[in-house]
Amino acid sequence: MKPPVYCLVSLKIREESLNFARRQMREVEKEVRNSAGCLQYHYLQNLDDPTMFTGYGIFATNKDLHAHFEMMRTRTNRSEALKQMLDPEVELTVQTLDRV
């Protein structure tokens, strides 16, 4: 059996969008956790800088991870809402990882 695929997404939210962003992230967590191949999915908020978030996901296969990315990309309303919440000064980063 192949090991799962890990994904970390780091993003910074505009301070004025924090409450809305938290609600959106809780909705995304529910959706993603119910999708095929998702083993775990969480958003974590930085305690020192509450505008910084990390999305943490574990997927059964790389195909499942890419299906998740595709789902997020095609949900136009959610994608646009997220873009509006992001701090334009800090780049959103995505890392796909394998366990050592």
C-alpha cells in the first residue's frame, strides 16, 4: 500500500475578513472531509498572527489530492470569496509532501 500524500497551504487573510474567512474555512473542511480519498483536513490559525492560516490535508493518493484542488478551483463562488479575503502582500503557498 502506498503512503498517503500530505498537503500544506499557507495563506494570510485580510484582518477585516477574519470572521468571514473562519466561517468559510469551516465549510470547506466539512466538504473536503467528505470527499473521496480525504483522510484528514484541517485549517489551523496562527496564535501569534491570527491573520495567518495553514491548511493541512492528508489524502489517500495523489489523484485524490488533485481532485480536491480541482473541486476547489471549480467552485467559483468559493474561489472568488477566498481571493477577496487574501492579503495581496503575502503569497499563498502550496506544498505537496511525502512522509519520510
